[in-house]
Amino acid sequence: MSKVYGNFIGGEWVACQSKKTFADYNPAHTKEIVAEFQDSGAPEVKSAIDAASGALDAWGRMQAPKRADFFRKAAEILRRRRDEAADALTREEGKNIGEARGEIDRGIALMSFYAGQWPALGGEMVPSFNEGRMLYTLRVPVGVVALITPWNFPAAIPMWKTLPALLCGNTVVLKPSSLAPHSSALFAEVLAEAGLPAGVFNMVTGGGREVGDVLVSDPRIRAISFTGSREVGKAIMRKVADRLIRVGLEMGGKNPMIVMDDANLDRAVEDTVVGAFWAAGHKCTATSRAIVTEKIHDQFVEKLVTRTKALRIGDGMDPKTEVCPVIDENQTKKILEYIEIGKKEGAKLLCGGERLKGGIYDEGCYVAPAVFAGLSPDMRTAQEEIFGPVVGVIKVKDFDEAMRVANNIEFGLSASISTRDLKTALEFARRSEAGIVHVNSPTAGLELQAPFGGCKESTSGYREMGKVALDFYSQIKTVYVDA
Ligand code: NAP
């Protein structure tokens, strides 16, 4: 029997009124239920917002160093439960156990990082034109914050939103992805064990429409931080426009890796493979376009195909696995449809792109990593986010054409260049229309102390992680004091 989790509301684990639950399945063995969760609706969203509203004043008044203390305790608890949390992550999301451990380690590091950020919550003394006047600013909470998260980083993303939100004195209602809510439930357990006061952090599971939509529509929600698809992000933005609240949206990408004539080719190939295929390409920062100069194009493609064909595809629980299963049947279908679209558009499929069969492959959703060549920049396969293990190679004449192709896209999340020339690298960093730019490293990969976020239609303009996240979750109040 799999464990049934309640919603976490007001410090208690509670069942939803309808008593309905839904299952979280293991993508490597799709018949295996990881755990069950409440199939909630409007009554549970209301209770969670009631609890968060009730806890807001006391939490906001608590001194910031005291709030930070809870994160220190949470980090200790999560460190102790690291292997359990990593196993749970791999079982619900599929990614390789090494990557899952890395994600939990990042969560622990986020807790320690934000525990140390309370001094950044100070305001400033401002000189006044008026004699005897004291003029200063305070950083105050925004209020009750709604957090809506996707399935691909089910542990790290809820943490990187929740921690700065709480540190700033807000209270939170989290709605995790229905495809991978287990990691969020473990996070709730960790916060509860750390002694976080009741109502400060609440989690409600259930569908996007039944929970997510109801949550963002409640007028008591004063800020929304959403990570997910562009379609849902835009719908949320439209829905709440009249309320003029803060809406932080982090959405998709179609991230380019430019490979120049002077690149270290083996390294460029490895960076492309890691960026495109690790975690089955289920990363908003995954490499989906390799833009390669003509002189080295054929050599690059040959090496890329050889390396891709040699990748070990399997259950993420096997430490030797390099490419894990796809999250579910729907995503598998979408990826296979894009493979057909690419072929019809005239791109050349050089390897992979088929559903794997036989042995363990029959138990899950496995797609062989695919390399397309001969992509032209305006094809759908070169413009639309596939979110699977597929990379397309686009041949270009030189750096200028590479930049035009890289930027000719509605998204702008991450971009990388492989070159040994410093001038080219710096010019790329300046001209790239992406929010995250790499030189000689994969498009995927981030450090939690640095700002994270995209440009163009990958974002609504805010940044997550690092110190800058505190700007989203707090507001500045200006105080004039005359004697
Ligand atoms: P999604 O389908 O947009 O879902 C994201 C979240 O929104 C889920 O919790 C979902 O709930 C919820 N939701 C769905 N419909 C909603 C509605 N009408 N109102 C409110 N909430 C709603 O995205 P996904 O498939 O989980 O994640 C993949 C996408 O996330 C990709 O596009 C990827 O690029 C993007 N992503 C971006 C970043 C970044 O930082 N830029 C990071 C990771 C992923 P249900 O699960 O219940 O449907």
C-alpha cells in the first residue's frame, strides 16, 4: 500500500472534503505508485489561504534572524534525510539518482544561503532636505504568496521560491505539480519538524484548474510566483491583471549552444550532450539547438551522434544511467509527435527519436535521445519547446549568423558558446538575448547564489534565487519622521 499524504494546512496534515486522491507514478515503472495525494478543490484552497492569512501578522513581526533560524534547522533535517529525499525524487520524476542527490544538496544549500541573508532585509537611512527629519526605508512583506511549481525540479523549485518568500516575512500557499508532488510533501515535513509556526507554510495538492486557478483568483493573494509552461504562465498573468499584484513567471526555453570553429570540439560535444539529454531534456535550460559554424559542422555532428548512440538509457535508480525515462505517456507522445514534425519539415534524423521497447523499457516511458541535422531556424522543431531528449543542429557561416539564429526566437532563457576566443565570448555575452549566458559550459546548470531567470517570453521580468529574490518577495516602505 502506498502512503497517502494529506494537504499541509495550518500545521496539520488534512484530507480534502471530497476524500478523493490521485496517484504519483514512477516514470521508470509506470504501474508503480510512489504515493497518493489529495485531489483538492476550492474548499482546501480557501482553508490554506485562511491559515496563511491568520499566520501573516505574527510571522511578519518576528525578527528576521529568528525566521532564518528555522531554515538552519531545516537544513540539518534535510541533510539527515538526504538519501530518502533523493530516492523519492528519482522515483517520482525519473532523473538519475546522482542528479537527484545534487538537487537535494542544492535544497540544503538554499536553506543555508537564505538563513544567512537576513541582514539584507534592512532598509536605508536617506538624507532629508528638512531639518530634524528622519527619513528611512523599511523592507516589508508583500502578504500571502501563491507558489505554483512544475514537475521537472520538484524539490529545488518549491524550495527556491518558499525560502526567500518566508525570510521576507510572507506566508505561503504552495501548489506543486500533480505529476511530482512527493518532494514538496517531504519539504513540508522538514519545515514542520524544524518547528515552523502553523500556517506560515501551506501545501495544497490537486489539478491546475481545480487548485492553481482558484488559488491565483483569491483576492487575498498578493503575489504569485509561477514556474511552468508559457501558456499557463500567460493565462495566470491575464487572469490577475486587474488586481495589479506581483506576478513572477519563469517559463520555457529553446536554448542555443553555439559552437565556433576554434572550439574544443570534444568538450563542445560533451556540453551539448549534457545540456540536451541529462534528465531526459526535462530542463527549462536544456540545449535544444546546436548552432555550429560550417568549417567544423560535419566533424561536430559525427562526434555528437557517436556519443549520443553510446548513452546509457535506463532507470534513474541505476547509478550508471545517463538518460532517464520521460515523465509520462503524455510527454512521450508530445516528443514523438515533434520527431515526426521534424522529419516532415525536412530535418534529418541522425539517431534516436523512437520509443524504446523490450526488458525494462516496457515498464516505463523511454525515448532514445535524438539528434536532428539540417534544421533551418524557422522550422517548428527549431522554434518550439519540446521538453524532451531532442537536439537539432543548425549550420551557420560565421559568428554573426550564429548570433542572428540564436536570438531569432520568442524565448530567451539560457544560451551558451563554445570558443577559445575571449573577444568572441564577451561579444556573445553582450549580444545574447538570454537571461543566462554560458561560455564553455552547458546551457543547463546554475549556481543558487546568482540571479536566475530569462528574457523575452521566458519570463515576466523578475529574477529568482540569490539575493535578488528578496526584491520580489518584499516591498519598500518609506518613512518620514518629524519631531
Ligand atoms: P505547466 O503545465 O505549465 O504546469 C506548471 C504548474 O502550473 C503545475 O503545478 C500545474 O498544475 C499548474 N497549472 C496548470 N494549469 C494551471 C492553471 N490554469 N492555473 C494555475 N496553475 C495551473 O508546466 P509543467 O509541464 O509542469 O512544466 C514544464 C514547463 O515548465 C516547461 O515549459 C519548462 O520550460 C518550464 N520550466 C521553467 C523553468 C524556469 O525556471 N524558467 C524551470 C522549470 C520548468 P498540474 O500539475 O496540476 O497541471
